[in-house]
Amino acid sequence: PTVSEIKQGFAAGPAAEPAPKLFQPLTIRGLTLKNRLAMSPMCMYSSHDGFATDFHLVHAGQYALRGVGLVVMEASGVAPEGRITPNCLGIWKDEHIPKLQQIVDFAHTNKAAIGIQLAHAGRKSSTTAPWLMKVQGVNADEAHGGWPDDVVGPSPVRFSEGSWMPKELSIDQIQRIQAQFVAAAERALKAGFDLIELHGAHGYLIHEFLSPISNTRTDQYGGSFDNRIRFLVETVRAVRKVWPEEKPLFVRLSMTDWVSPSDEIPTGGWTEEESIALSKALLDAGVDLIDCSTSGSSPKQKIPLSPGYQVPFATAVKQEVPGMLSGAVGLISNAQQANAIVEKNEADLVFVGRVLLREPNFALDAANQLGAFSQYPHQYERGRKKTKLTFV
């Protein structure tokens, strides 16, 4: 074999040092990721009626081109009233499938895996895209495409003083939303996604059921820990029945609300200990990885921001829930930091978000900085920085 064939991975060469762990494959069920860098799902507020557009093709596609192992598309509403804003992506009708399928096909052509986050915003729905808030206000009313009369939650408890008051979901409505998650998973399958992630974080509907701050119900979906996790566990079990055995299922959790008991909030918020116990139940229900984020249930949260501040939660899942994989996310912004997380077994997968918005070539540059080979698109190969791995 020629040197270039070896470097491109088309032929075997002399035994080499193992690649940095960030650039080693990770197999989850029947899916093998080429590396352990994932694009975190990030809302783009660029849809109309839930449809993906050419913007989404270019946005997700650029990271598939530029070396990210797993691209996870943004929170996609399982119902129109489940979107965060009128401009959010959706997957509540079959007409959404063709454009999503085009994006999936492009990712696969470029050897990237691709997933989609399924979501219902609950009491935090019918809000306004960030760049429109100064003009339209935080809440989206009917005049701006919102649905204030259809904002729902586990209980009639506002997120904040100026938020919409949610209507308490009946049991029938709860079951209908669970069926919407199942139908959304079926559409994701038709579109060809490699995995799905259920959004159970950041104060949206699933998280609202988990947290005593937003869930004051007294029936089988509120009160005790087992009751508060019931909505999510039932939803996971229902989704797993239609999502193929060989395809991974992730759940993003807010591992803590960062809210301690106080006179104003006597219960305090959802805790790390509860997240660990929930992760054990989710493993039994068929979940493969917990994407470990935090916060979003209360404006009273006190978040100790620092680089990698959420990584310890991913480590706790790995250590305390044998068999469950974990993903680290939050203020992970350089190659050495990301690689150290997986080298030290603090997490199995590293999710990066804003750094990709700033540095679209983050994955390729990280490989270069760590001395690993990462496949450039053939069309871009001649732009590779000149190193021992250069072959054009």
C-alpha cells in the first residue's frame, strides 16, 4: 500500500500508537460512531410550521462534513403546541419527513451518524425566538404565531411571573402526548435517523414532571419520586417498542435544578441523587446513554458556572449506573479538555455546542492538535494543515 492509502485508512500500515480516546470509535447497540465528539442539539429558531429548511441542511451538514462523529438535530416538537417557539423544528406530521431525510442522507454520505431530539416544551412553550424578544416580548401571543391558550404542564404553575399559566394536563392528555412521542419516533425512523434523544431537561415537559417545583399533582403522576418519573419511564418504554432494537436511545436530563429548599421553594428542586435513581430505571426501560445537562426549572437556580462544570454528573452516571453510558456537556471548549474527559473515563461521549458555532472546524482541528488522523472531505483535503498526516 502507498503512504496515502494508509493515511486515508484504505490499507493497513505498521502498528501505530492508539489514537487519543476522543478519536477512537464508540459502539452503541448496532451503531458505531467514528469518534466521541457529538454536536449537541441547539435550537436554531429557523422553521415555519415545523419544517426543516435548507438552513438546517447546511447547519447540520457542515458538521457532518467537518469531522463530528455524531450530529444531533435540535429539539423537535412532537406536537405543534410542544414547540418552544413558533420558529422551532417539528416532527408531528409525515410531511416533515422528506426534508429531514435529505439531511440524514447528507450526513451519512459524509460518514457521520445523525440523531434527532424529540421534545415537548410544556409550560415553557409559546415563547419568542431570542432575537425577536426585544421587539415582540418574551411570550409569543396569537398575533405572533403563539398558542397561549394551549400551553400545558403537569400542574398550573408558571415558570416565572411573566410566563404563560399552563393548564394542568388530564390523564387522557398525558396519554395523548405519550402517543405523540411514539409517533414522532416512528417518523424519525422513516427519515433514517441513527438514534433519537428524548429531551428531559431544561425545564421542558418531561423535566416538569420530574421536578417538584413544577409538578404539584396528587395523582399517579405527582408527589412521590416513583410517580414523578412515571411519565418519562412510560414514554421511554412506549418509544422503545417502536424504535428498533439495534438503534440507540438517549435521554437528556437536567441532573439537578440547582435549587435548594427555601421558604419560597420549600421542596427544593430535582436533585442529582434522583437523577441517578432515574437513570437506573431508564436503563431497565431501554435507554443507552444519559446526556447530562442541568437546570431550567426555576429562575431561582444558582448555577456554579465554570469550564466543564457538568462533567461530574456524567461521571456519577458512569460510576453509579453500571451499563449506562453517559455524555458530558457544558463549557467544553478545547481539544485537550474534551479528550481528557474520555481518557479519564469521566464520560463516554462529549457533546459540544457553542464552540461549534464559533469554530465549525473544531473536530478536525482537535484531531490535528491531538496528533490524531481525522478524515477530511476529499474536496477539502488539500486544505489540511501540513503535518505528518498530510497526503495531498
